[in-house]
Amino acid sequence: MSFLEDFEKTLKDKCYQDDPPYCQSACPFFMDIKALEDKWKKGRFNAAYRVFQTASAFPGIVAEICDHPCEKACIRNQIDGPISLNRMEKATIDFARRKTPNNFNMPSRGKTVAVIGGGLSGLGCALRLSNNKYEVTLYEASDVLGGQGRTMMDPDAFDAEIKNQFQFEKTQFRTGERITSLKEIRDAYDAVYIATGEGGERFGLAPSDRGAFATEEDGVFMGGGILGRTPVEALADGIRAAVAMEKYLKTGLMNEPVPNTKTRIRMRMEDLEETTPVHPASGDRFTEEEAVAEIARCIRCSCDNCIKACDILRLKAKTPKRIHEEVYITIRPGTLSRDGTWATRLISTCNQCGLCKEVCPQHIDLGGFFADAMKAMHEKGAMPWAFHDFWLRDMEFSTGDTYVCRMPEGTEKCTYAFFTGCQLGASDPRYVTESYGWLRNHYPDTALWMTCCGAPAEWAGDVKLHEVYLEKIRKEWDMLGRPTVVFACPSCRKLFDKCLPEIPGVFLTELMAKAPDRIRDEKKEQKFHLFDACAGREHPELAESVRDLLRKEEIDYEEPEYGAKEARCCGYGGHIGIAAPNFTGVVQKERVAESELPYAAYCVNCREAFAGKGHEALHILDLLYDLNDENREMLTVSKKRDNRRAAKRAVLKEFWNEELPMEERIDLEINEELEKKMSMRQILNEDMEQVVEHLEKEQRGVLDPETGTITGHLKIGNMTYWAEYTKKPEGGFVLVNGYAHRMNLEGE
């Protein structure tokens, strides 16, 4: 299961999910702007003050003298103007009612520290170490504290802020006392911070690469203006130096890492909406209402392209790292005190559409991770068979009962082979006959290849079964003369690209768009909303050819908001309809709401997903050949099977003049409402026919004398099916109810 570790490393090295927003990255204090924003939006200025105070030590000073690089970094600077964070800080000072620092009654740690320099850097270091109950003595050569920072604002306000923040600390301030040599104080203190300001005394020392703010001498640290910092940056140095010094005081080590405050996040500018900056009605300071209105413009910058785009991440409110954690503890249940089924359904909810990889700046493939997880779950026999059983049986049907692989008569080697996949004919037999007829007219040696690409096996994680189908496809392709395969299904092409790269392919719409002749004789007046297939995102030529074809055929359409390479899933792919039906319903509902126009799709699964939600949706072949039929709006699983049988009969009759005998089936009448109900549970009419036939043959049904219904069951494959039916006087049967479950009955 090395993929788990590999993906974990990929997330650690490449995922920007935890990187700070631009403003926080640019802030000298690395201020948690998101935490402040939470408080500001609710008008909680007292709580915001605590966040501000914790980060900056002297919020009343910082709000006045900071040149706010955060605003220069704000992404809104590129659109409509940055969030006025400096005014937000001033509003915090203005409207916070409690500015008294916390007073913790803690004993002294018994360690002494000397701070040389009473500017902002020295003051910040002294305050933080005093807060943590170290015995701090600050030496300042002049008679006042504050250095250059004191000259940048009202001195009385500056002094008041210093006094306020130090009011509960026992820090010794020795002003008017210049230190000329470290030797005179070094033995008296456990650690020293040199913060003598721009051009100040270094005592023969220099910064070293031992750690943050470290010098060559043990226990001596250096930072602030002496290293070229601005007053605000110097204050930030002092606060961070206190962390490095405390580590030394506890461990004797001077290897505190230099903090990395860079951000790697990437924002999609096209997703940002323009807003109007808020300006104070009077003066340069916000009212409370103005402050709350201004911070509402904040978009909480984060690297969340995948979360916004991917339905799983967005609707389930999970990050990629959270997904990895849940999948890990599912595949390796030893990490849990439970049975390791945490993310079983979640793993089957992804159809690996690839959108997460497309929008990620680092192209991290979460869908590929889900696919590997599925294989791991299948290998250890932990994936519920019910999630995939229906589609695996359906795949067997498509490659058996309705299979066709034929070349035109007299052809020994084909230029093209039309690969219909399993769903094209299932949606409408005419899709196959019309498309193949067009190909035969334009490319007479085109073969017909009606089978399944094996996707259900891949989606189930059954590697061995999938390879059986792939090998069968390879042999059939070789038998046809190794033609270029013509695809009508984007999912089939996607699978061929991944698993059968040696087989060349082209889309049906590409050939149709390039042909000189039109299919329609007249312009279609109705306008459609074009819905791009997510499975085709790796083939931009597919989306382009569809548009070329629509224009050539004079079919009017509007572009989707998320199209081509960023196409959203319709909710049909994979086996998510069984594993997570509620999730599928929400996704389909969201996609349907994207436009009031009828939808035009070039994936039959997309068309059916929208039609199933009651929204008018047509396949591109409907538009080209006027095939739309009201009775086809909602296809049941049984109807789709019957359509595949009909498609096979139709093509063999039309193109090879062969008649297939009709399959003999018992006369079982099923009303439309019941058929739809069974279809939602993946129960086929023929499943019920087998149950009834078995019960009648074995005389095992139980008769209800009051209703006249007969009830009984039959296990077919893994599933136990139940039928409740009556007999018609003239012969045949009427199904009253049908259902299925995964239980085994004793004695079967």
C-alpha cells in the first residue's frame, strides 16, 4: 500500500491547504488575520483585541505606526482595493472595551535575562519573557523607552501603551544606563538579547546560522534595528526572539528554526467578485458599522480551488488532508479502535473525474488516490459488494448478450471501428444505428464494436477482472486490423487512454464536425445550455468539435460557466449512484440549477442524469437526428437493457441483413410506477421474471388467500430477490411488488 505513504508525502510537500493568506504572510507579526476576521465580522472587538495583542504585544502602538504591508499583499488590491486592515486595527483599539492585559499569578521561573536596548525590539522581547515569568532587566542608554518608534506617534499615547502592557510584570527598566561591554553583565544573566537599534553596539558579535536570532556566543541573541529592521519589524523580531531565548533557557539549545512565513497559495482571479471599499464617513477612522461592512469584503484567502470545485470536498466539507486521514484509517484499521470502515462509502463516492487535479496549482490527483484506495479495499475484501455488484453484472451482460464486433462484409482490415460502449445503445438504439450509418456512408470500411470498456471493474477496484476485459479488447482490436477507434462515450476514451494507450482514438463528433456535409436540413430555433462531459477534460478537441458541430448545424447554445477542462460531474459516473444516492441527488440538483434552458449533452449519462431530475435534456444525437422522445425522459435499468438488445437486433438487420430471434420471456406485467421504484433499487424486470418462473416451477410461493397474491424469493448471484404477484385468468402474471436484500436465508 505504498500509495498511501506516497500520497501523504505529496500532500505534505505540495498541498498549499495550510499555507497562510497573503496578508498574514506579509505581516511582520504573522498575524492570524482569519482569526481576527471571525471576530471583526461579528463586531467582537474585545476578542479581536486579544488576538491583536497576542500577536503584536503593543497593539495600540502597532495600529498607529505600522505601514501595513498586509494591505499591499491583499489580493483585492488587484481588483477593487485592499481590505483596509490598518483601519480595522485602529477600530479594534477604538471599540475594545477591555484592554487590560491578562494577569497570571505564576511563580518566577528562576531564570534571568538581560535586554540591551529599550526600543521596540527590546520592549517586545522583555514583555514576552516577563509574561512567561522570567526575571528580565532592560538596559536603555537614553532616559526614555521606545527608540525610533516613539517618534512616530504621540509620545504620551506611546508611553501609556507601554505602561498598560507592562502593568502586571516585574520587569526592571534601567534607563540612562549604557552597557559598553558584555563582560560587565554576562555572568549575572542566563541569557542576553542585544537590541541596540540601527548602528548600535554589537559587542563584537554577529548573527550566526545556529538558529533564529542566535549569535556565536552561547546564550546571546540579537535582533531588531541593529539588523536593519524597521521599527515594526524590530518589534516582531523581539517577540520571536523571546521564543528562541525561552527554548535556550529550557534546553540550552540555540537552534530555534527561522520561521517560514511565505505563502504558496494560488487564487483564481476569475472567481473573485468586485466589491466597493468602505471609506470612513468622517475623518480617517471607521465607525463600528463601517468596520464590520469593510471586513465583510474579505474572502479568507486560502488554497481551496479543489474544495470549491470538487463536489465531494465541498459538500462533505472535507479537505484533501482530512480525506487522506479518513481513507488511511479505513484501509489500515489497526490505526483505529474500531473496525476500519470509516471511509468505505466515501471511497466509492468519487468517480475520479479529475477536476481536483485540474484546478490544483500542484496538480495533486485526489481522484487517483481514491482509485488506488478502491483497489486496496477490494484486494483485502473489505469493499461492500453491493456498491458494485449491479454494474459488474451489467458489464457481463454488455459483453455477452448484446455484444457485437463486426467488420463490413468483404472487409479484411478496418480504418475505423465504432466503439459504442455499453450506454449509447442503452439510452436509445437509434443513437447506434444513426451514428454507425453516418460512419458507413463516410467511411465504408468502419467496423462496429458494441461492448463495454470494462470501466465497472476498474471502478470496483477489481484489477484482475478488469485486466481480463482489457485483454479481450486488445485481441478484438487486433482482429479488426488495429483500426483507429471512434468513440461516442468520453468515459470509454478516458479508460482507453489510461489502460490501452496503444489504441489510437478519435471522437465521433470530430469526424462529424470536419465532414463537409450537414446532417440537418434546417436551423433549430430552440436554444440550449451546453453541458460538457467531465470525462472529456483531457481531450479539449472533444469540446471544440461539439461546438464546431453545433455551429455548423445551426443549433444555438449558451456556454456553461464551468466548461471543457473544468467541467463539473453530472453525478452519474463511477458507482456513486448506489454507494451514495443522496449525494448523487444533491449533485444532480445543483447541475440542473445552473441554467433554465434545456440541456444539450454529448455524454448519454449526463443526459439521463438531468432528465431523471425532470429537466429537459437532449443528447447531441437527438439534436442532429430529431430523436427526442418524451417516453425516453426517464429510463429504467430494465428499459436500458431492452434498448441494448434492440440496438443489437437493429444493426445486425440494417447492416448485415441478419434476423435475431426474440428472446423468450414469461408474461409478467409490471406497471410503470413499480418499474421505476425497482429501477431506483437496481432491480431488473428480468430479475422478477426469474423469481416468478422459479416459484411457479418449484411451487414454492406462499399464497395469501385474502389478497390472492403469491410471495416468494430466489437468490440470484449475491442478492436475494422477492416477488409478490398474482396470476391472470388468461395466463401470465401481474407483479404487485418486488424488492431485494443482501441477507442469506437459512436452508437455501
